[in-house]
Amino acid sequence: MSDQAEVRIGISGWLYPPWRGKFYPKGVRQADELEYASRHVTSIEVNGSFYSLQRPANWVRWRDAVPADFVFAVKGPRFITHLKRLRDVDAPLANFFASGVLALGPKLGPVLWQLPPNLAFDEGLLDAFLAKLPRTHGDAAALARHRDRRMTGRSAFALNAPADRILRHAFEVRHPSFETDAWRSLLARHRVASVVADTAGKFPRLDWVTADFAYARLHGEKELYTSGYDEESLERWEAWVRSHLEAGRDTFVYFDNDVKVRAPFDAIALIERLSA
């Protein structure tokens, strides 16, 4: 654990048309929305990487749009988690890390892996997958060298941070079979964080300490992706964050209740609480 733990509070994604004119002031260009958001929160989850491999130029543009001390969390591809379902993923993993994500350098925070609701706990499968994940930027660059041919002309994995810089991973699961000590032990053995997901009771909420950092995704307390967090709720999350910081764990919290434009304002409110 670090001598002085830090907290990162932010939002999941930033390109939402309903936010324009509400969170983003009129006149802010779409191309400038990331820069605007990054000056109000301290971290953002990159969601686009979940839906498709991004090009190196995107990673560089995002890196350069945010403050020097900003950190991104990056969502792993659904091709690996939802389509391949964690099987036969050596090439897809290499392609992901070859796509330019390492260009973020020190601004690269945890990699988030979200499993689909219909993927049940399989200890052998998960153990094998967790063992494949690179644990440093140097490991990720070495893995990226095994990319497949379709990455020709769209790869970039030169290191933009020291090779021994730690690369963290966090898992968000959605099948009830993961509520087992076997999963908790597996995560702890691989030093991977268990995401605490607030999903209005729809999916498991696994508030476990399994790594040297904590990670929460707030999708909506009463209505998934929609409801905001009132003062009482924010007070509880403030206490949750402070407990991890006091234990020396870096802590990441992302609001994903974007439908009614609650996410950025709830994130800002929590930041203000923790700054008081």
C-alpha cells in the first residue's frame, strides 16, 4: 500500500448528448467536452474501449486533453468479456494493449473488466484469465508484441511510463454465483480489485478488499442508470471512501447514472465533500 493514498472521483464516459446545455455549457464544442469534464472531476472511465478497439491517435488526443495529474480508468473490450467469454483471448488481449492505451503513460489508471450477467463463476476459467493480465506497463508492452495481423498500421505500444510502473485491474461481475469465498480468494491471490457496484439491487454488490486499492461504480441507488444520489447517500459514500483512504488504499469512484444528467453533478458533490 502507498504511504499516502489518493482518491479519484469521476464519471463513466463523457460523450452524452443530454448533458449538452446542462453539464456542458452551450458553446462548448463536442471536441472540447473531455477537457471541460476533466477540470471538474479527477478521473474518467474510458467506455469506448469496451465497444471497439480505439486507434492510437485517440489515446494520444485524450491524454493531451486533460490536466497533467489526471487519471483514466480504461474499460476492457467486450469482445474479450462478452463475446469470447474469457476463452481463447491471447490475441485479443495483445491487440487491446497494442491499440495505443499505453500512450496514456502515468495517466493510465486501473483497467476495468466487466463481465456479462449470464457468465457464471468458473474458478478455472477465471484463474487462467487473471493469470494472463499484465501487471506492469512493461508486461503490457511485451504482450502487445503478440498482436495479430489486423493490427497492422494501427498499433502503438511504445512505453510512455517506466516499464515497472504497476498496472492495476478491477473486476465487475453481474452473476449471483460470484457471491462466493472462492471468487474473493481468487481475486486476492491475483491482487485484483473487486468492484463495488451499486446497481439498485439488480446485480451483486461485492464490497470486498482484495487488492491494494478500492473501486466503486455507482449506477444508481434506486433506479439503474437514472436515479441520483442525495445528501444521505453521498454521506455514506464519503464514509466508504474515507475508510479506504485511512487504511492506505487508493480509491476510485465512478458515477454511471447518466440518463438524467446526474453523474457529473453527483461526482462533483462527492469531490466537494471529500475536500471539506
